[in-house]
Amino acid sequence: MKQLTLLCLLFFLIVGCKKKDQPKDLNPLEKIAYAHGLEHWDDVETIEFTFNVDRDTEHFERSWSWKPKENEVSHIDGDKVFTYNRSNILSDKELAADKNFINDMHWLVAPYKLVWDRGIEYEGPFMEEAPVSKDSLQRITITYDDQGGYTPGDAYDFYVDENNEVKEWIYREDNTTAQCMITTWEDYKEIEGLKIATMHQNENGVFKLYFTNINVVTTEK
């Protein structure tokens, strides 16, 4: 009986050690980020993923391996691997690759970028009808300033539920309604504590953007 009690105690201690506490007094952007597992990001050594787009009958994909602590990115195309460091971009090829990576990575971890990115202003939350589901959700709008980055001045409307989980969003180029993209956030998967939406699609499902081959390597492995 003593051995069983000791084993149970050790089990709960181990489980308790793996649990990470979220900070208190979070602002709306931080609440979204932590609702998607931001507290586990510091453990990530490598994250691999394939970015897919289906539009009507056309398919497109790009595969990446990212080491965030080293700021190293590899674009994987079959047997070809092109690696560069984001802190020291030296060529047009690296710049072009980085623009693609930033786009694909933004779809993957946009909730975290609400905390990481600088030059963001936000409004909300406001209760509104979501554009795709027509559900009543909280809208939080972020706007990037016009300095730096690849898409300065852009805006995003995040629609989140009562748990601060993103359900839909609207991307507005140059903070206008002239060029918009509206998609869902669906098929969430929790991988090493990171909560990732693996499917995004428009209202009629003609456009689908999704992630496959997601693999996360952490310091705990």
C-alpha cells in the first residue's frame, strides 16, 4: 500500500511539473496568445510544417523547418533543402524565401504574434456576428503601423469565443475593405502544448488553407 501511495504521489508531482502557469492580468491580445499555448513556446527547439492551399482544383504547398531559438529556417522541396538565418539575410533568394516563410508562419502561429510583434494597435473586444458562421463572437481588431515588416499598415479582425480561441478572421490589406480575406479557424490540434488551427477555409469552401506534417521538437524530448 505504501508503494502504491508513493507511486501515485510521484505521478502527480510529475504531471504538476509539466503544467505551466499563465500570467495574470492579461490584456485581450495576451489572452488570445495564452489560450493557444504561448506559455509552451519557450520549450520549442524545432517546428516543422507543410503549408497547403487548395483553390478549386489547384493545389499548392510549401514545407518548412524552423528553429526559433537560432532564428534558422529551412525550406524543404523534395530532396532540396535551402537554409538561411532570419537575423542575417544576405541575398535576394533568402529575402524571397523569408517573405514566403513569414506568410506561412503567420497563418500557423498568428495568436502568438499578437504578443511577439511590435507596432500593433488594437481595439476591442466587441461582441459581433462573425462573418462566416454568423455566431455571436468577440471581435478584436489589430492594426500594424506603417513602419517596417513586409506588409505595413495591414489590419486583422480576430473573432474569438468565450475561451479566447480564434474561430474566424478577416485580413484587410492596407486596413481597407478593398482587399479582404475571410476564413475560418478549424480542426485545432494540440501539439506539445501548442494549440494550432490546422484548417482555414472561406464561406463556400472553394478556398482551403491548411497545415500537414506538423512536428514539434521540444527541450523535454
